[in-house]
Amino acid sequence: MHIPPHERERAFRKITNLLAPGGRVILTLRYGTFTDKREAFTVSVDEIAALAKQFGLVLRFVSANTSDAGGRDDVTWQNVVLELPDDGSGSLSKVRHIVSVTPTTHSYPN
């Protein structure tokens, strides 16, 4: 709700790059307006699911909407758990942007 829609794709890319294989990120979605000067943007599980899929994250859990612990009738909350699947490469994904393979030629005896 705090990230403007036009910045969300970049935010998801950055979050995904920070996750290790098998890593999880938990998002808490707030539904409802602010009564002070803070700005909030509409958010939905469908949007989160689409962004997750775009960046290779798996939607592992979506909670039911819960009432606000502060007693605000116009505010509800929902938790979403996303996971970066472990593709078996171990920590190679952490260095995937800096690994360079230089082809070499070898001659082998016949």
C-alpha cells in the first residue's frame, strides 16, 4: 500500500534478487484508507500473485482478511507468503550476475 503501482515491478525485482533459494518474504496487505496525511495505494492479492509469477516467486500462503487490532472498522489486514523456489543450484544464484565462463580450447591425445 505504500509503494506506488508504477514502482512495484522494480520493488519485486529487488526483493527477488535479495532472496536465497528457498527464501521467503512475508507481505502484510492493509485494506482501508488513512485518516492522516499519509498516502496509500490500492493493493490486491491478484496483483501480488501476478508480480510474484513474473519474477519466479511462488505464492505459498494467503491468509483470510483479519480485523484491525487497533479497532478501526474501516481497516482490514491480509498476509501473503512468497517463496523463491530452490532450483538445486545452491548458492550459485547469489553470484549469478558475476560468474563469467570463458571457453578454452584443449587438445586431447587420441
